[in-house]
Amino acid sequence: MLRSIPYGALLAALVGQFAANLGAGVLGAFAVPCCDDPTPQLPRWYAEIAQPVYFLPLLLPAFLCGFYVKSRPILVGTVAAALGGFLWHWLGSHILAHLFPARALSGIGQFENALLIFYSPVFVLNLAISSACYAAAAAGAASGGYLLRSHAP
């Protein structure tokens, strides 16, 4: 079974999901006013696109896996979403803290703090649950891509 999994496609989907999450995080950081007002008003354009921007990193890489990957497309999309979701929920805030230091909370940008959170069983359990939810949604998206591929001319 492991020989038939296309690791290049898995890596590409994982990197694609991480890049899409980073893009969504950067867009959110630019859209939400920082630090001047404790209750900032979201711009109207961001309020209208916030939901699709949130779901795009979750569903698009898995859908593309289902559409383009020849061997085990649904498995590749599901595993990539689970791993990508795990990595983003673990390291995403640290990466955004380095990109936008004015918005960083105390200690979030320091990588040793990213390692210390694994001492919290609740945080690790939340990471696992989030990853499983990402994987379940991605399995549906990959299945949709596979079905569209099988019906494409």
C-alpha cells in the first residue's frame, strides 16, 4: 500500500495547503485593524469574503488531489489536509507573528514556545481533533474532485 502513494503529490498538496493558510492569515492580518481600537470594525469587503477565504485552504488542495492525482487521490488529499491542518494550527500563529511583529502576542513568535505547547495534553488533543476535522472535510473535497475527473471528457 505505501508504495502506491504518490509522495510528491502528497508533499505538493501539503505545501499548497500551508501556503493557502498563510495567504488567508496574511489577508486577515491586513484586513483587521490592529492595536488602535479594542473593538475594530472589519472592512465590508473582508466580511463578505471571510468564509470562502477560510475554507479555500481546507478544500482546494484536497479537491485538486482528487482531480489530478492518479494513484489513491482521496487518500492523498485526506492525509495532506490532516498534516497541513496540524502544522498550520501548531505553527501558523508563530509564522504570522514573525511576518507581523506589531500584532504578535507575548512569546508567540519564539519557536521554543511552539515546542513547549506539547506539554499540554489539551492542546495536543485540540490539534488532533482539528486535524481529523480537516481530514474529513478534505476527503469529501477529494471525492468531489475524483468524481469530476471521472466525468470529464
